[in-house]
Amino acid sequence: MRILLSIYLLIGLPALAEGPVTLLVQTQAGEAIPNAVVIAKDSEAEVSADSFDWDVLMEQSDKTFVPYVLIAPLGSEVSFPNRDRMRHHVYSFSKGNRFEIELYGRDETRSIAFDTPGVVAVGCNIHDEMIGYIRVVDTPYAGKTDGAGSMTFTDLPAGTNEFLVWHPDMSERDDVVISWNGASELKVTLDVAPAALAAGNH
Ligand SMILES: [Cu+2]
């Protein structure tokens, strides 16, 4: 065993898959931040339509996009079912992922495939207050914090040492980069105003 360990140390091998690791995303005041997107950086694994265990859809329900933040695999079809009695006109002007779905009614759906990794800010032309976000990712190693601001990766590719963290209401312009040394828990602080959290926490 000792010999084996020495060999590992000598070659400096991170031979095994890594994790689990739990990221806890909070405001500077220590409040939980739900809906933060966490992405393990620099993975060569490819994402596919069934990489995630959630439905890749964004509903319109009660004049609200649900979920508020959706993680979608690059190139996969995201559906936009309308559950309201009223019609919606869903669109985005986000670079590389512009789209427009003209007025459509209750229990109809449309779908769009997104070709550019990054953020798609989604709005409705009729109801200005409706806003949602799709984060298009090119890796299966991505997830969203829960109501407690927590997100766990059960296993990660060997060599993973950085995470990207993003929330639509944070003041930072770009993803926050967090380095990781293999610890099982990682605290991340984002500058998100409590008012924004209250409004976006659905
Ligand atoms: Cu609408």
C-alpha cells in the first residue's frame, strides 16, 4: 500500500474520479441563493439531450416562467408549454440564441434548440414582468442550487479543479470562477441583492 501511494505521489496522478462535493452559494450576509448555476469547468465529456434528470422545459404558468432558471444541454430542444388561459409571445434577444415564438395559447407548446453555450434571457412581449433564464451548457457536469443554496456533484472527472458559478441577479458581469482542491464542501459568495432573491425565488 505504501509503495502504491508513493507511486501515485511520484507521478502526481489524480487517478480516480473526484467528488462528491457540495457547493453552498450564499449572499455576503449568509442568505442562501437558490437558482445559481454551477458548472464544472473544462470537462471533455459531451452533453446530450438526456444528460440531466430534469425536464428541459420552461412553462408559462400564472404569467411566470417556470422554472425561473433552466439548465439546458447545448443543441437540445427546449419546450415552452403555455399553461395559462392567456396567450404569450416568448422571445429572447440574447446573442447567439435569439428566438421568437409568436402568440400562442393555452396548452400549446413550441420548442427551440439553442446552439450557443451561455445565457438566454427569456421574456414575453405581452407581459413585461415575465422573465426567465436558460443557461445553455456544453457539459453534463452542471446543476442548480436548491432552496438552501446547495448543489452537489456526486462524481466529477479526474482533474476537475474549477467551477463556474452564475446567477441571473448577481452584480458580477461574468461567471464567478471558484477553484477547488477536492474538499467535500465549498462555500461561494455572490453579490446578489436580497430584493432580487425574493422576486426571483420561484
Ligand atoms: Cu405573456
